[in-house]
Amino acid sequence: MEYYNYLKSLHLIFVITWFAGLFYIVRLFVYQIEASQKPSPEKEILQKQYKIMTYRLWYIITWPSAVLASIFAFWMLFFTELGQSWLQMPWMHVKLGFVFALYLYHWKCHLIFKDLQIDNVKYSNTFMRLWNEGATIILFAVVFLVILKNAVNWIYGVVGIFLFSILIMLGFKFYKRIRERN
């Protein structure tokens, strides 16, 4: 059992750094998109700096964290007795569905990263701000699932964060209007 706790600790450490990378990379995407709209030479200076920052964050922190979090998770699930018993529980099936959604989210971030590295801006900074909420919703769902170990009760936590996100977006729009007037 002690061996399992070491695996779980390492898994949690890398999940935390993975999410930190996902949260920050999208924020850097917002800055890169905003920099692409600046006049020269400010545009080129900022773009160069943001490309370096996103490259280092993505390949030195985010990708390795995703890989290591996954390795320790698979190790816990498939090579420990407790993990194998959890695979038969409904809440774990729902959690794994959210983990799959997280992999898709990560992959989409990778595609956006690659586009921005070659100055191909396909999305607005407002879209990126909303996109950043995707990782938050997945995080809330997974945490509630793991803590409650219930395939249904996690919905209350996710609905709460979704409503909170809507309030934040409305606040953001309100603030943006005030800023535009001034």
C-alpha cells in the first residue's frame, strides 16, 4: 500500500504541474494574439519573446508533466490491486471520460501553439479567454469525482463552476465596455 501512495503522490504532483502549464499556456496565447495586433517594432519584439516563453513552458513543463502524470496513473490503475478494483467503479469510468477530454484539450492547445509559433493567428483573444475555462471545468469535474467517488454528484460541482464561469464572463464583458468608454 505504501508503494501505491508514492505513485499517487507522483501522479498528483504531475497533474498539478500539467494543469499549471495548461492554464498558463492559454494565457500566453492571449498575449501572443494581442501582440500580433500591435504596431511595429513592438509587435515583433513581443512575438519573439512570447514564442520563447510558450516554447519553454510547453516542452519543458506541460508536455513532460502530461506524460509523467499519465504514466503514474496507468501504473496505479493497471499494476496495483486497488487501481484494478477502481476500474470497475462507475465514477472511475466517468473520470476517465474527463481525462480523455483533457487529452483532447491538450492536443488542441498543441495545435494552437504550433500555429502561433509560425504567426498563424486563427482565434481571437476573447475566444482564448473562454477556451481557458475548458481546463477549469475538467479540473473541477475530476476533483469532485475523485473526492466524492460518485458518478452523479460531481455534476453539482461542475454546474457550480459553470455558473461561476458565466458570471466571470459577464463581468469581463462589463469591464471591457467600461474600458472602451474610457
